[in-house]
Amino acid sequence: MSLNPDPNPVDTLDHPHIQEYFAFGISVDCVVFGYDGIDVKVLLIERGTDPFKGYQAIPGDLVHPTEDAVTATERVLKDLTGLTNVYLEQLQTFAGVDRHPLGRVATIAYFSLLKIGDYNPKPSSWATDAQWTPIQDLGEMAFDHKEIFDAALERLQMRVRQKPIGFELLPAEFTLADLQHLYETLLNTQFDKANFRKKILAMDLLLAMDKTQKAVRHRPARLYQFDAARYEALSKRGFHFEL
Amino acid sequence: MSLNPDPNPVDTLDHPHIQEYFAFGISVDCVVFGYDGIDVKVLLIERGTDPFKGYQAIPGDLVHPTEDAVTATERVLKDLTGLTNVYLEQLQTFAGVDRHPLGRVATIAYFSLLKIGDYNPKPSSWATDAQWTPIQDLGEMAFDHKEIFDAALERLQMRVRQKPIGFELLPAEFTLADLQHLYETLLNTQFDKANFRKKILAMDLLLAMDKTQKAVRHRPARLYQFDAARYEALSKRGFHFEL
DNA sequence: TTGATAAGTGTACATTTTACATTATCCAAA
DNA sequence: TTTGGATAATGTAAAATGTACACTTATCAA
């Protein structure tokens, strides 16, 4: 026995109890990743009210009636960090019946990468509670947010191998050692220095600066920038980044 | 000026106009792929009513208040094909403000792979209109369904290289030439027969049957089965399928 | 018996990956 | 000015993998 005697309610919206089908809230949640040169971190809110008071939560909000999901996520990010042009990718939608104790809310999860130095908490909003948390030591998380986080991390680890998005987490100028350490931390592996460097440079995606590190007590490393325009051009010719 | 004076409506649901935030419908749409030995096909509905009467549409339905998204999708698939255990993967959620002319409906898109021989249209439902359509010659599609289809095909092409899900589209027993032709069709490429066969067999994912093709006018090829249990075991040891 | 057809195998060559050794450059301290 | 510590940066040989293509095998049908 189906709850749905109408053969095709989504098309015509003329089901006798159609209003019951339009009682959903839709939220967006955004897992924001950063990297400080040592750890991969995630930006989390400590909840100040029930339900889940004191638990860590992924920043998010209900989608407004007049905005689409990406717009809502960008709004959340702007309110949270002051930033507008950050890497954003839709992750997965979580629509379990009981995932929110106070109503039927489906959440469209995103993840975002930003340069941790650009982070600029907005003191006038709930973002004051936002904390960069190393991904190894998360506390208990509200709702199904642990599940969302796990999915985001897994997706990030996968994506970072096949698209040159690691650079979104680094300062504009970085050394090859910085880049290698980021990948090693993110993917929980070790790379041979010589081979890593050959592989990356062979892709021809980096712009060598005429600068080096300062204030190090050893031979200073050359600084590089990611050449986004070059990546665009190569992509059109069938190039695809790997590892 | 924000529509949202409450700092955190999704958490507490105590916004003064909260009911406006709970006026969404959520649907699921499922792009169903099949393969008949020649073409990759997709199962589409021809719409009998406005809006978009006469256009092709991806099968879907509104999510009921008491079911989650996967359950809704499995229900749609069951109604459509009679099948219950098919490969199903969440694709992406489309939540544009104006994507549905009759109301604010966000759709969670899935894609599904099934053995075309198992397809068994249910004559008592709207599935009677369902048609296997070769993916090269789609007609005009309703709503934003073309966009959804394109995303599904792209995802399928990507996924089929890194997970052994091509077998979901083949009969339980198949020849290596069948498998090669499937991949060539799906990915729009050509493989060297000898190398393809070496690569696949080296993965040790196929069970060689003591059977061969019948009724062919040349040397009959050996039949194989996909060994799902073996794949499980290998996966746990870090193996990962590629191409 | 033979030819057509596709199944299935072998191999040499090119390319990429891997492991590890070596050289280069800067700073700081002697 | 020299030397040692540290990491940057490069070189190379062996191993592994990918590629191209020729060759052999099995079945059917004429």
C-alpha cells in the first residue's frame, strides 16, 4: 500500500494531501577546511543552545524561500568568515527522517577550502564561537554532523588527488616542501621528496617566483604560485591532474 | 539586510516567520542506466500532463513525510521496474529557486545501474510510459532534467573507472569482449584487446566459468562472473579498482 | 579440408614509478 | 674565512607498468 495514490504528484502537485509534502525545511551545512602548515583543521561552532548544547556543530542555516542552495551556503560562509570567493563543492544531501529533533529538515552538505590566514571571524554574529579544530581531535558533534564531517573528509581526500585544489589551503606563495607536507598530512602518507617534486613540476602548474624563503637557517627554498590560468588552458586540452 | 535576524534558526527553529522556511517539497529523481550489448540506455518517462507535456522526464517522486530519500528512491525504482536490489548512488541535489514551475521543490538526484534483462515494466503504474532511450538520442527534457542527466552521465563515466560497477549493467555471465565493449561504449574510447584483458584478469575479480558462448560461428569465448566477495576482500586490503 | 571470424597469448619496446645517492646553497658559529 | 648543520634541489639506475602489434588457437560452415 502506497502513501501515494496519485501516480505522479511531483509533476502536477495535485495530490489531495499535497501540503503534507511541502512541510520540509532545507538547510545547508558547510564543512570548512583550513591548514596552518602543521594540521588540517575544520571550522566548527560550539552550540550555545539546546538541542545539543555544548556540542560541536558544522556551520549552516536554513535555506531562505528566495535563495538557492549555493547562495545560502555562500551567505553562511560570508557571515562566518567575511570571505566571498572560496572553493565550494556540494558534498551530499542528508535527509534522514529523524536527523533533526525539532522538525523535518533535509540538509545539503557542502565543503569549502580556505586559506587559514584569510579567516576573519565576524564578531557581530554567531561566528564568534567558531573555532579551528584539528581534525584529529574533534569533540562530540551535534545532530548527524559527525557523519557529514566524515563524508566531507573522505571526499576531500579523494578530490585533492584528482584536482589541484590543495592550493586553496595554502598561502598564495609556498614552497614545494609546504605543498608536500600538506598532501602528506591530508592523505596520511609519505612521499619521496625528489619524486614528489618531479611529478608536481612536470605538470607545469606552478609559477616559480624570483623569491625564496626568509629567516630560515638553511638553504632557503624557492617560492611558487599556483597558475590557475595555466590549469584552465591545460584542462581544455585533456590534461587531468593526478596525485 | 538579511532575511534572517535570528542568528541560528536551523538550530532552534524559533524564527518569527519559521513556517516560511518549512514550505519546501523534496523530491528524488533517479537516472536509471542500462546496457543492451550495443548502446548505453536510460529509462525515461514521457510526460502525459502539463507542465512539460510530451517531454521526456527522469522518473521520480516527492519524498513522503515519513520516509528518507533512499527509501523514496527505492520505492520509485520498485514501482518503475519491479526491482529492489539495484546499484544506487546519490548524485547531487538540485535546489534552484525556479526549477519547478509549480512550487519550491528541491530534488535529490540519484543514479542507478541495472541489468537491462531484469527490467520488468509494471503495467499498473505510470511506468507504462517508461522507455529505454539510447543516451545519444535524447529528446527535449522536462524541468532541469537535462542538466541532471548530464551530471549523472559524467558521474557514471568517472565512477565506472574507479569502482567495478560496470558489472551491474551486464548479465551475470559475460565474455571479456562484452565487458570491453561496455567500457568502450560508456567511456567513448577504444582499448587494445590484449591489454584490456590482461589488466582485468590481473585484478583477479572475475570468476572463470566452465562455460563458453553458444551459437556463434567462431571460436566461442569463455564466460565469466564478477566475484563480488573477492572484491570485498581485496578492498579491505587496500586494493582499489582502476579503469 | 579449408577459410572466415573472433578468442586468446607472447613479446619487445616505451614510459612511468620508485628508491636512493649526490650535489647545491644558505646561515651561523668558530 | 672556514666549517658544519640543515634542507633544497638534482641525477640515475632498476623495477614496474603500459603500449603496440604480431601470432596462435578454436569453432563453425561451406
